[in-house]
Amino acid sequence: MKLPMSAPKDAVKYVLASTFMLTPGSRLSKAGFQQISERNPKPSSLAAGGKYYYTRNQSSLVAFTLPPKGTAPTAVSFAVGHVDSPCLKVRPISKRQKAGYLQVGCELYGGGLWHTWFDRDLSLAGRVIVNTPGAKNGFTSKLVKIDRPILRIPTLAIHLDRGVNDKLTFNKETEFLPVLGLVNEQLNKPASNNPSRAGTPKPDTKKDDGNGRADATSNEERHHPLLLAVLADELGCSIDDIHDFELCLYDTQPSAVGGLNNEFIFSPRLDNLGTSWSSIEGLCEAVEAEGKSDSKEPNVRCVILFDNEEVGSVSNHGAESNLLPSFVEMLSRLPSSDKGEYQILANSYLISADMAHAVHPNYESRYETNHSPKLNAGVVIKTNANQRYTSNAQTTFLLRQIAKRAGVPIQDFEIRNDSSCGSTVGPALSTHVRTVDIGIPQLSMHSIRETCGSGDIRYYIDLFKVFFEEFSQIDAELKVDDQYE
């Protein structure tokens, strides 16, 4: 993909990473991080000064560095975010058929701007449970991404709905079904370019009620055989090897740097991959800047990226799970540790990083006059008196000090009193640790294609980098609960 030469290099790096869906693990490995198992972490084998990461559910990530030899882990500098975005997820029984079209039944995930999904070139990504003959465990969960458009949700022509431009509402069950193909294509064409591997699906001879519904016991009765064949081709297995899957629809249009002076990034899932990528990049840049010398930062440095934030974080891999507490409990069991997990948490500090709302030129009245962040004007601190965001005087002061050392401008956001406020992973995690909510501003949040400032990406990375390099010094300058000791 050709990118503008004048575009900020960090924006270009983000666009390339999001376009090719590079996993955080590949960037961490390049920076010297070693993958370990959360199920059997073996604290005694973790070396002082070491760099490690692990995943849970193939969706949440914990990446961390340990303090140098001779320094006990007494505090953690946390940067946390989430990796999920509103999308359509394939139903457990997805086979639908109407008017000669093959359709895929989907469930809506999160609070999306769903009208933006119409007439887009869509495909599938997610994970598939496959049989792996000869493997030690017999079955493997594999990540998959179909790199070509195979689905579309077509709009109705204006000639058949003259009032369509006066409304944005539609029935999410009956008018929002993606089209996969034509029925005659299923019956007359082979399923795969490699029939010996995927085979040719058998036509469905079961009677249904006109909507494609039938008794569904096997995968080929639950899902269109052509869809299974595409997955089998991508995974290099047979249809019979596929036992289950979780698949999301996504827009195949690549991310891009845009605007008259390349001042924008146009991309899907900026909320919250913009934060996820920037926090990992900031941690890696901090580690790489140290070279082969031991870090002078005594704090454990940690990025945690959760799943399921868009639906409340209540899952085994969400922010309300034990993912963060269990990580701290593991630190307390290190041979060099002399603090319990509660003491470590009391000394720690957490940046809850999610995207923020940029002022919209067509809807200025929707924003509080003095709290209307602008693109490319710096990182946003988000506050809310009702604790939808968790920033307070202490945590905000420390964040401003980090930004000052990093040379990063700061903006403030609060919602109007006559509007409802969104939230983040911050409130759930602030029950454990001091927390501040931040982000960089964006337009079209929860659209299939969002916009942020290309220059803000560098501000974000610089803030995280200095946070991971110097926070213990900054924290030592402020006395709060221990000022009378």
C-alpha cells in the first residue's frame, strides 16, 4: 500500500499495523519480550529485568517488565485499554436463505453506529476450533482472517423508499442481514480451489420455513457449507475438522492517512485499537531506549489490554475479571518480592486509556463550551463527577506531570449536564488502584470507519514512553495519604 511521504511516520506505522492486523505479540517479540503461560507462570523462573507477555482467551493481553536485580517489585505503572469494538458477530446457527440469496445471521455486539455498515465490503475474522490429528491435545484454537470481501449489507434503492433520507432507523433483525452469495452458486460451483482439502459441500435437502431455518445438528446444517469451505481453505484443513468458531464481520477497506495535509487517520476500530497500539508502542520504545543497560525505573511496567469493554467488561477476559489482580498476586510471589498484593496495588498507578470525543464542527452545541477537545491538539484527560470516568485531583495532577516531561499538550473533556456520559474500563479497575482516564480525540466514534488526528498518535506514544521511564520519580514528588508519616 502506497502512503503519503509527508504523513507523520507514527501515523503511517499505525495504518500499516491496523491494515495488516499485526498482533501485539509480534511487536513485543521484536522488543525482546518473551511469551509465557498465564496458566503456569512459574514466578521463580522470571528473571529480574526480564520482559514478558501472555494472553488470555486469545483476546486479552498482559505485557510487563520486571525491575532490575536487587529491586523488589513494590509498585506497578499500568497502562490499560481494550481491544474490542462494536461489530456484527456470526450467530451459532447462521444459515439464512431468502429470494435466492444466501444470508448470514448475525448478532449485534456493542453500541455501533449501525447505519454506517450498509454497502461496505465486509469479510470475516475471529477464531476457529479445529481438529489437529497427531497433535498432543487433539484440538487447536486458530485465529483466522479472510482477506477478501465476501459479505455485504445492501441498502434499499431510494426509488423503493422515498423517505429513506429522512430517517436513520431500520429493523436490526430483518433489514440488517448480510448477503453471502446466490443459491445457485452454492449448488453449481465447487466450494474450494483445493477440493481434496475442503471438498464440495452437499446441497441442503432439509425442508425449512422459507427463512433457511432447519433442524441444525452438524456444522453444515448450522452454517452455509460455502462459508465453511472458505474457512477450511484459509486454515488449510477440511470442513470436517472445523468444530466451532467465533467470527466477527469487518470492513476490508484499508486504514489510510488523509486530509489536505495528511492531518487525519481514517480507520476502522480506532476505538480502541488506537490506544492499544500506542500503549504497546510506548512500552516497547521505553525498553528499546534502554538498550542493553538495566532499567533505572524500579516500578514494574505493565500494559493490559482487555476484551468485552463495549458490553460491560463482565467476562473472564474483561476488566471486571481477575486478570489484573491475578497479575499482581503473581508479582507478590516473586522471590525478590517483599510486599503483598494489596501493598503493591496501594503503591501503583493506572492509566485507563480509551479514545475521546473530538469537537464536531456540525454539532458544536453538543459539547460543553470549555471541554471540547480538538484533533492534533494533544492527549485528553476525561473527568466525570459521577465516576463514569475516574480521574481525580491526585491522578490528574500526576498525569499532567507526565505530560509536561514528555512535552505533550493536554486537553480536558467533560460531558454536558444534559447529555449522558460513556464510560471505560477505569471505574472497574479504580476499585483496586489509583486511576486516571485519558484518550486522544476522534470523530465518528463507533462508526465502521472513524477519524483521529495523525499527529496525536505521536503525542500518545510519547506520553506512554515517559510514563514507563519516569513515573516512580514523578509519583515521589506528591504526598497524599502518607503526608503525616
